[in-house]
Amino acid sequence: MKRILREPLLHFLLIGTVIFAAYGFVSKRGSNQPGKIVISAGQVAAMAEGFARTWRRPPTSAEIEGLIKDRVQEEVYCREAMALGLDKDDTIIRRRLRQKIEFVTDDIAALAEPTDEELSAYLKAHADTFGVQRQFTFSQVYLNPERHGENLARDSEQLLAQLRQASDKANVSELGDSFLLEHKFQSLPASEIAKQFGEKFAAKLGELSPGQWHGPVESGYGVHLVWINERTEGRLPALAEVRDAVRREWANARRLESNEKFYQELLKRYTVIIERAESLTAKTVAAIK
């Protein structure tokens, strides 16, 4: 049964059936009773429930009558506006109608419930989204190329020798030049390192061995001397660790797929003709003038 519910073709058939049945029902009522407005007991109950949720109390008899009167007035205005064609070419109305169709497809697509096999396959296919990135815990000492000029290589070499002698006991906050970023970073993902220091710096960190000072390592700011405390390799988490996130993304992907398939089936009923303007730029310029 679950496999059947997951089929996009079934989604299309269900959506089509609902839409065309509703259209037929409305058309039938409109043709047989063109001037009749019926406010059903269910609609009255829904209005009373909505009032109670808003005001935290049930409506009085007078308030119920006011709700009914407002609903009748709304129905009259809507029918008259449509009879006058006021709903035509209205961007807001068209957008709302599109949303209501999409809501129907969303509701039916939500009936599908994924199996563990499907979620595992989706997880593997989207490793970039759910994967745990490579992380680095490191310290850095910065040297400003503008300040050191031609002596940058010499100063870097001398400072590197000093740092290696001190090993991990070096007070990095007192060495090197002033820098707008921190001197020490804890479990920083590779993508965040690339964002702060640049891709070249992040890639170089992946080549350095922990427990030793290295350098100079170039970044978008200048050069750095780097100590790697720890490097944790990236991995693809088990489904149990990220099940909720995978389930959410899988459902969204299925919803988009179902909407697109439904739209493509509807599109087959139409011949689309797009008349291109000969010179859109010229018309735009003329309109501005």
C-alpha cells in the first residue's frame, strides 16, 4: 500500500479527480441555482469555532448572526465581482489560485511515507548536505606582508624556529602581528575556515600533520604559522543520527517532484504561444522617457 501511495502517477490521478469533481459540482450548482446562496450548518459551526479560537470564548447569538451576515455579503460580492470579470488578470487572485492548487498537490504528496531504504538512499545521494565536514582545532600566528616587506620570508623563518622550540607552549596571542581574527580555533569546519581565511588556506591545512608548527601558510590576509592540534576527518553520519533532517528533505523533494509532474500533465492540455517583443530594450527605454 505504501509503495502505491508513493507513485507520482497516483498523485496526479488523485489531484485531478479532486479538482475536476469539485469543478463539476460547482458548475452544476451554479447552473441549476444561479441566484441561491446556502450557508450550511457546517459552515456556521466552522465560523463559530474560528471565533472561539480567536477570542477564547464562544460567540453570542448576535455575533453568530453577524458572522453569517458577513459571510453572505462576502459571497454576494465575490459572485458579482466574478460576473463582472473583476477576477481576470488580477495578479493577487491568480497567485492565490495557483497556491490553492499547489496546496492540494502538497497534501496528497504528504500521504507517502518513506522506508528506511529510501531514506538511506537519499542520505547517500546527498552526502554534501548531510555529511559531517572535516574539522580542525588549530592555532595561528599572523605576519602582515605590508609591515615586513622584503623581510617577510626571513622573519617568517625566524619566528617559525622560535615557535618550534616552544612547541605547543607558545603564547600565540603575543607573537606575530595584530590580526582581526582569533589566534585559536576549536573544531572549525573546513567550509568555515575557507570562508574566514580563503580556500587556499583551508586546502593547505588538510595537508599539514598535527602536533607541529608549519608555515608560512598563505591566506587572503597574508601569511600564517600554524599549529594543528587535532584534525577530525569528515564522514557520512548514520541514518539514525540525522533521520529527522533526511525525512524532511526527502518529503520536500517528493513534494516538488509531485508538483512538477502534475504541472507537466496539465501543460499537455494547452498549446503555449509566446510572442516575443522585437526590441524589448527599446520599448523599456521609451517607457522610461
